[in-house]
Amino acid sequence: MAVAQWVVTGVGETTDTSGRIPFWVITYQVPESVADDGTVTYYLPKAALEHRVAEYGLDSVEEALEIALYEPVLGPHQAAGELEMLTPALLSPQEARAQVDQQIAICKEKYGVVVTAAPAPPDARMSRATSAAPDPLRVIREQTRIDLIRTAALRVELDRIRVIHRTEEARRG
């Protein structure tokens, strides 16, 4: 059985009901076995990409986006107990990165592969520059900046959480 393709077909923007928390709205075209209407919409807080950089010890928006794009694919399988829940706040960045990389690899083999919308076929009357479909993720790539100071502060907070967790485990054990 071929693994399902989750095709990113669009990206929009919205906020929460208070209007204070901005989100990316990522739309996937999926097989009907995943969603009856063939569509999954994922609301990703814009700050989440910076958090992924801190949690997993990443260096770029691209790496954080790769992880974020797989979250809606992984989620149902984690909830069903087929995959472990990700615990980046309790692991070192290297361990957390290994955990998420392993889950994405399993996901690509068994559950689904995330791809962007396929480029439009070239038309002889169109120039090469205008013949490809636009990258739906372009807006995220262009508008997301990783603030190194905020990321460092997030990493310090994650380190604090890890120390508390290890201390509590040592007391219990």
C-alpha cells in the first residue's frame, strides 16, 4: 500500500478570537481515507516556529517548518498510541531532534509524506519563470524571522524545565 501524500495547497493568516495571537493557516489536500472532504486545515501559531528552533536545537526556519508541517500527520498516530508523544521539553535538544527525526521517518514510511503543490506543467507560450505554480510556503519563509535573543531565552526556560523534571524523577526513583 502506497503511503498517503499530504499536499500543501495553501497558506493563509488569521488570529485567535481575541485577535492577539497570529496563526498560519496551512491547508493540505489529503486522501479521503484521511479526511472525508479531502482537506486538512492546520492552525500553526506563528511563534511556534521559533519554539521549534529552541526545542530541537535547530538553525533555520526551514528546519522548523519541516517539523511543523508533519505535526498534523503525526498527531493522530501519537494519539492512537502508534507513535510516542514528542517530549522536547524533557529531552536535550539533541535527543529531542533525534526523537522527532525518527518519528518523521516512520511517518514517511507508514502514514504520509508532506509535499507542496506540484508545479503547473510548462506551457510553450509561457516563459519558464511564470510556468511553475507558486510555492504555497513562500509567505512563511519570507515572513518568519528567528529572533536569536528570544530563542536563547526559550532555550534557558527549557533547560530550567528539564532540570526540574530530572530533580523530580530523582526524588521519586
